Amino acid sequence: MKLGFNEATCMKHSSLQADLELCEKNGYDYIEIRLDMLADYLKDHTYSDLRKFFASSHLKPYAFNSIENINFCTPDEWQERVQLFTFACQSAQEIGNPYIIMVPTMGPDMVNKTEKEVFDDSVESLIKFVEIAKPYGVKLAFEPIGDPRWCVRSLKQCWEIVKKIDRENVGIALDAFNLFLYTKFTDIDDLDQVPLEKIFVYHIDDCEDLPLGILDHCHRLFPGDGVIPLDLLSEKLKAKGYNEIASIELFRPQYWDMEPADVIRIGKEKTLRFL
């Protein structure tokens, strides 16, 4: 697998320019760029600047994060999502970024949605995004999030949606923490049903030992510092032949307060043993 860095990990005290330089310095293979940090970067830079950086660096772009809350949108909300998604597609074409992460909707009422409602809406919404993405040659990676606040929670549910869509450019983003957040990996064998070619992105992260219902994204830890059986997940991916990105994605406030240079260095050291 290739070492990746997701910009959420240092987003409070860093910038795209700083993350690019630090990831290149530390020998990362790929970077997942946050769209808000890209927008900030483009205030003082150009796509040409980005292309020049990647052309002369080992580091390469891999995915944009993310288009969120794609389910059960009002007309105004849908237009906002489409506008951001179109920006992501255009930017992807400009710099050769292959993937966009797509995230289901979060809200207090999501727990009241039926599985069929979620399935039908997810299929409909993602197909609409697929049609927008066609001219840009970009792929969509749909990410299940285990917490009940999100409407697509399990890997099985996500795979059924992706399988129904049956488009070459729609696959899955696996996130170790988000899979653990569902049933603490008791359903990890569901990964055996997902074809290798449909695993577009892998986020590697660990977490504190807390009960479900309390465990949240702020409890993420560097790989190996927590209780997620990352060896098991890595072995499953290895057995399938997966050799693409393993990207560190940590939303931990304590890490945001650290120097980005230290976080990126430590992240590499902690992650390499799982690749």
C-alpha cells in the first residue's frame, strides 16, 4: 500500500501549501486535499502552481474531501452540493486528481429513515453526481459512517448501494474508524463481498477504547495507538490484492494543536508498520 495524508489531520493550523511541502519532505506518496483548503490556496495560487508542484515531486494528488450530506436534500441544499461537486470535478481535471469522497447525510432524523428510503435516495443522488462527473473523468468513492447520526452506516449497506448503481466510476471509501464505529468490526467479514476494483480509497486511523454511543471522531488516534484491529484490516486488504492508498485521516483536536510538521512525521512513523 501507498502512504497517504488526509488534510483533515492538521486542518486547523496548516494550509495546503504547508501540507504539500511537509508530505513531500516526509516521503508520502499521496495527499487527499480538502476542498475548503484548496479554495483558500487558490486565493493566492493557481492550478498551474499545483501542477508544477506535483510534476516535480514524488507526492501526487489522490482524492478530494469531500461532498457531504448528499441525501434527502432540499432544492437549495442540492444546488449547493452540485456547485461544490462541480468545483471538485473541475479541479480534479486541472490537477489529475482521480477521486472525490462522497459522504452520506448526518442529522438527528436520519435514524428515522427506513433502509429502503436511504437506499433509494442514495442511488438516485449518486447517479445524478455520476452524470455531472462524466465529462471530467473523475471517480466517486462513497463512504459509510458507522454512527447512527449518518444515514448510510455499514459497509454492507454501502456496498449494496454501489452494486445497484453498477457504474465503473462509483466505488467505496473504507475508513477504519468509521467501520469500527458501526459494530466494532464484528461485521468486518462483509469486506470479503466487496470486489477489489470497487475499493477506491482506504483511510487508516485508530481510536480510544470507548463504548459505542460515546466514541466520536474527536477520539481518533494515530494508527497503532488505540484499539482498532488494524492488523486484521490490513491483512484483509492485502489478501484482496489492494495496493493503493492508506491515508491518515484524524480529526483529533489535540493533533490540530500540534505543529503540523510533528503530526505528519509521527503519522508516517506510526502508519508504516500497517502497510
